[in-house]
Amino acid sequence: MSDKLTALLERLKSHQRDLILAMAEHDGMPAGSALRQVAELENVIAAVEAVADEERGRARG
């Protein structure tokens, strides 16, 4: 995986983790907007991982 993709992936995961930990600090159900942010980050993380897999495949082949 390229250094740029690795750095992006780490930033995304870190931000998602921070959001989840912040939600855990409060009692009750998290706000819908916070849940959407976490879900959107999960989708972007999956997309970045897919691109990284494609790049690794190209580097091998």
C-alpha cells in the first residue's frame, strides 16, 4: 500500500475512533448525525482499503 493511502487510512480510522469514543462518554443513544458520520467513515475506510488491495494486486502483476 502506498504511503499516502496508508496515511489516509490511519487518519480516517483515527477520526472514526475518536467519534465512537466521544459517543461512548454520553448516556443514551448517540445523535443521528454522529451515527451517520461513523457510518460514512466506515464506507470511506472500506473504499480506501479496496483501492489499496487493487494497488497491491497491480504491483504484484
